[in-house]
Amino acid sequence: MSQDLHPLAAAANARLASEAPIILSMLSQRGRALYFPAQGILAQGAEAKSRARFANATIGIATEDGEPMHLPCVQRYFRELPAAEIYDYAPSAGRPELRRAWAAKQRREMPSLGAHPTSLPVVTQALTHGLALVGELFLDPGDEVLTSDLMWENYALLWETRLGARLCTFPLFDARLSGLDLAGLRAALAARHGRKLMVVLNFPNNPSGYTPTPAEAAAIVAALSEAAAAGTRLIAVCDDAYYGMFFDEASEREPLFGKLAQAHPNLLAVKIDGATKEAFVWGLRIGFITYGCAGGTPTVYEALEQKTAGLIRATVSNVSMPGQSIVLRLLQDPAFRDQQGAKIALLRRRAAATMQAARSPEHADCWDVYPFNSGYFMCLRLKGATAEAVRQELLQTHGVGTIALGERQLRVAFSCLSEAQIAEVFARIAQAVRTVRGRQ
Ligand SMILES: Cc1ncc(COP(=O)(O)O)c(C=O)c1O
């Protein structure tokens, strides 16, 4: 290890070396160098908070009458939050109450975890930031990231463009689109046998809107566990952005993290989740990153949390205080689950209408429908027309906005369509496909 490491980084690494040497070996160069400056301004400020009885001249905010100074022209937008929960800085790892409340929510959603310890969730500037953090902590230039071929396009920017890692893909669905291509996943893992590998699992999936069945979920966990047992050091990143948006009874409800977090010592599970899509608060920008590993101990998790918090301190310093306070209160609000359930029910009705319209025999010559049962989106595999040409035609002639992905995939966000619009939207997509096909 480099002699230039900060002593706090060296101490965190030494703790990992003794209790989880495999996790230490998974860290990027930057990940190894990171530490949380627990003995600097933040620690001195925290000490003063509890002990400076006469005057606290440590903190980097301004105060007045015992609360953060603030302006009426800002305050008028906040009615119920106290000033301290709006204007003050949050800790770099996030407000402890919020971290504990989110951890309790995760545990309720993942009964498989049982008593298995995980880290506390560290608060991120929504999921994109969590994905950026996991990349910086674990990816060096040239490292591989294995993801499904149907994926959120930002993965390329996050890990390839910014960090120099290499994205490689496995086919998400079999050629007939009858279900997941588990053999494809197993083959992709086997081809990378014995290496360090980041694998990204995003369910409900963007863009297809698919969540595995319980049998498929078990097979994914088994495939990763076998690869880990055979010597591959896996960082399994679960991008759970659309968790909770389930529209049929056949899909697995428990996030994969519940089982992956205890699968094998060669497998570090990283859960990236947040309030963004689950609680319909996209612009509040509150997400979480959580670690779990077989044999994970409080010491190991503390080292990972500190490195993560150090990276947050070094980039955005800390995450929006009003965002954190609102999400905390949301989690504590007895009305939250009912209100969220009502919105999910609305999306479920739209998904059902989408299912019917997309699969209508009238449109069978225009596309295949990728399996979908969850999330905000669904995806069509167009027949005889390129997705970009159809997208343009839809905009120009039909006033319909869609997203073209790759050669043939057209993504439709039914989350943004009213039930009444859905049949007509698919009729117009079919017309556009036929027009483009006639031209090509
Ligand atoms: C699969 C997936 N992951 C992560 C994100 C990012 O979410 P956030 O807005 O919380 O950064 C998105 C947003 O579109 C997404 O589709």
C-alpha cells in the first residue's frame, strides 16, 4: 500500500485487511485512499456542539437567536419545518435519524436479511450520486462493469466516460422475449471467472419495466453466488430506483440485496435506492447507498461508510438538509403508505391499459413487447423500422414523444400517460412504424 496514504485511510484499510481482505482488494486506488476526516473541523465541531456551554464558535453557518440565520423571503416557502431542519448543514453521511428510518424500511422489505448485519444506509444526492460513489470507490480505469444490455444509459457516462471503466453486457431477455436470459448471465459471469467484477442488477428495469419472478430472482442469486464461490470477486450493485412499483402478482417483491448481502464472502452487495421514484419526490434528490456482505462486521461496515462519507465530503460535502428532513418526516407519517399505495394503484391501471394496447393483435406486425410488470416504463422491439426514425415520425406527424434506444428499442413511459391516452398512443406508434417501414 502506498506510503502517502492518510493515517485515517491506512487505519480503515488495516481494519478491512484484518476482517474483510477481499473487500479491501475490491476497492479502487481512490477507494483505498479515501477516509473520513473524523479528526478535523467536523469532529471538533461535533465535540463543541455537546460541550461548548458558553459559546460555540466552530460551525460554518451563521446563527441568530439560537437557530440558523435565515431570510423571510426564503422562510415563506417553508411552513412546518423548524429552521434547524432546513438551513443547517447535514452530516456528510446524512442525518442519523433518516439513516436509521431508511434502514428500518429496508429491513421490512427484505425479510431474508433476518438478523444479518449490513451497513447503515449513507445518504446520497439521489440514486445517480450513489451510482457515482460506488464507481469511484470500486472502479479503476479498465475495470469491467457487467450490466444487462437493456440498461439506463447514464451508466455509460457514470462509469465509462468519467472513470474509464469498461461496460460489458449480458442479454436481459431470451430471444423470444419469454423471460430472463439466465444462461446469458451465467455465460457472461463464467467468461470473467476469477477476476474482480462489478455487476449491476436493475429491477424494476429501466427501460423494460421488468422485475424477475421469484424463481428467476433465486436463479440470479444462485448464479452470482456460484461465480463468487468459484473465485470471482463480485461487487453486486442493486439499482433499486423503481422499487415498489409492482403491477402483477408474479414478480418477486423482495430486493435481491436481501439474499446477496449474505451470499458469499467474495460478494459485496451494494444497494442503491432512494425516495426519488418510490415516493414521487424526484427533485428532492435523496437516495442511499448500503453495503452488505457474508461475514460483514460492524468494523467492516464502518470502514466502508467512512470512505463513502469521505468521498461525499470531498465532492458535495453533504446532501440537501430540507430534502433529508422532508423524507424523514415522510417515512414517519402514518399517511405515507396509503398515499403512496394510491399512486401505485393509478400506475398499475396505466400499466394494465398499456399491456392491453401494446399487445393488441392489430399491432402485432409492428413490434414485440419486452416483458414488463413493474416500474415506470415499457419497451417495444420494433419490426422493420429503426427506433430513431419512428421516434422522429412520432414527433413530427403524431405529436407523441418516446425514447429511441439502440437500433430497434422504443421506450414508452406509461407513468406519464393518462389512461385515456394509452390506446391512442400505441395506435399512433403503430402508424409511425408502418410509415417508416414503407419508406425504408
Ligand atoms: C435505473 C435508474 N437508476 C437510477 C436513476 C437515477 O435516479 P435519481 O433521480 O434518484 O438520481 C434512474 C433515473 O432515471 C434510473 O432510471
